[in-house]
Amino acid sequence: MIWHGEDDDFIQWDKGASLTVRKPPEGKHERVTIRTVAAHAGVSVTAVSKVTRNAYGVSDALRRKVEESIACLGYRPSRAAQGLRGKTHTIGVLLIDIRNPFLPDVIGGINAIMAPADYRAMIGVGESRSQLETSLIESMIDYKMDGLVMVAPSLPADIISEYARQIPIVAIGYHDSSVKTFDTVNCNDQKGAALAVEAFEAHGYRDIGMLSLAAGHAHKVSVIRQREMGFKKAIRLAGLDERAIFKIALEAPDREKIMRDYINDPSRPRAVLCWSDLDAIKLYDIATDMGVKVPDELAIIGYDNSPTTSLRRIDLASIDQGGARLGELAAQTLLTRISGRKETVKLLNDPTLVSRSSLGV
């Protein structure tokens, strides 16, 4: 339990319930342990342990009796203590950022697999800062978490590999075919970019460009690099004139001005693939504000098929990389790694194009 406030209220979070604030039982300010619960329920410590671990073979009557005592006493199982005995049934999810609306689908996919397996996911945000990422990973290891899903990590493969010797790891959005000690789950990002080029070409566009990000320190293994590679290959395959991919730094203070200048440039492409919906929606908004008609004067395809793209006033065509599916695959892969699998798994999920009016449909 977590004590809070001068009146000794405590905050309790029961599995499957909302957050509640209650008064502790009169005279029950001492720490409640598994032995306290066992005595209150009139059962053995082993029985309480089985209920809290959702172990096989627990009768409904026993579960009900123990859960009633747990609710009455405000008991919370010690995950640290469980870690000393074996599994803690917790995993870490390390995100590079929380601003991308694509990520909730990934997290939802992870939870869809982990929750029925009686695992809880704890989320950390690395903010593309290597020192913060390593600190979060080390904390997750210290807390005896059973495994870790990393989404688009910026750390080099050799560093992740060292951590993978201590904790099972699956990386999403990390295109490194040489890794041996951890698993990867990726969208086929080259194919996603090719789908966009093919769609533009099918709608009669011949002057096709790409708006991307300036290379960061993890660019070699990033989804962005894969999308750029796929774009270039598709342009060549279609026999179209190659354009230099236009890149903007993510943290550039004058990003909007740069986009306005890009749109105003008489030599800009007629159709543009954006590395992410984050910039595709921004480009769409700025173009509309400048009086440039989408798609009549500028056709746009984004990447991720985030919820905003389907709004009627936007209706942005986008590449759907299946965020929920990526999360599910990562969770399933992590569970088999936790169970003892040694061989490395590298999974690739195929994307699809969602056609909307920004493409000219």
C-alpha cells in the first residue's frame, strides 16, 4: 500500500479496477504482509501466493476468500520479493518518445498479449537520449523485470546486446540484421515507402519527392533510413527522375518556416511522401493555410495511419504499418524468450496503404 496525506489516506490499485482512495482500517497502520493475509483468510501462505500469481489449480472458493482478505487489508504483493523467488510477471516498455500518436496502438498490442499471460507492463521514455535510455534499462534490470520491449531505441546494437545478456529484449523499429542476442520486430519499411510511390504513380504523378528527418545518431538502424531506401528504389524501378530527399531536423526551432519555404519553392515536387504522419499532417495544415490545394496542387501521403489522418477535414492517405500487430508480435516473441528460447528471431510485418483524398481519391 502507498500512504498519502496527513490523514493517513492510502492509495490502492486493485487489478482490473480503477484507482481508489480509502482510509486504512482502524489500528491497522502496520505493514500488511502475505502472512497477514493468510492468517486473516485462514489459509496457508502458499495458497495466498497461488492466488496472487494466478496459478493453476486454485478453486473459486479459495480465490474468493483470499481476494476478500486482500481487499479488506489493502495488501499489495511485493514484486521485488517475487523477483527473488523467480519471475516478477512485469516487463519494461521503453519508448523513444511519447508524442507520436502511433505508439498507443503498439502499447495496446503489447498489453493484449501480456495481460492474459498475467504480466504487467511498466513504461519508460528515453527521449532519444542514450544516457537516459541506459539508466532506464538498468533500473528495469534492478527491479527484476522479466523482459523488455524497446520501441525504436537509439542505442548501438553492441550496447543493447550487453543488456540482453542480463534481460530478454525485443526491439521494435530497429533494422539491424546482424544482432544475435536480442530479437527484432519490424514493419517492412522499404515496402511501405514503395507502396506510396506506386500509389502516386498510379494516380498519374511523375514528380514525386520525400520529406524526411535529418539523420540522427541511430539513423543507420532506423525506420527512417529504411523508408528513404525504399523510396529511392521504387523511384528508380518506376523510371522516374530522382530527387534529393528533403530533410528537416526534428528539433529545428524554425521547422514551420522551413516547411513553408519548401511549399513555396517553385521546384518542389507535385506529390510528397512524408516519413511520418507527424510531418504529413503539419505539411497538409501549412499548405492549406497558404492556399495550396491538397491534392489538386500538392498530393500527400503520410506514414503510420495515426487516428488524426481519418478525420474528415484532413482525410490523409497514409501507410499503415500495423502498430497493434507489431506490439502483439513483440509481446509473443518476448514471452518465448522469457521461457528460455535461445535462437534469435527477426520478424517483418507487411504494411498497407490506406487511400484517402490527399492522394486524389
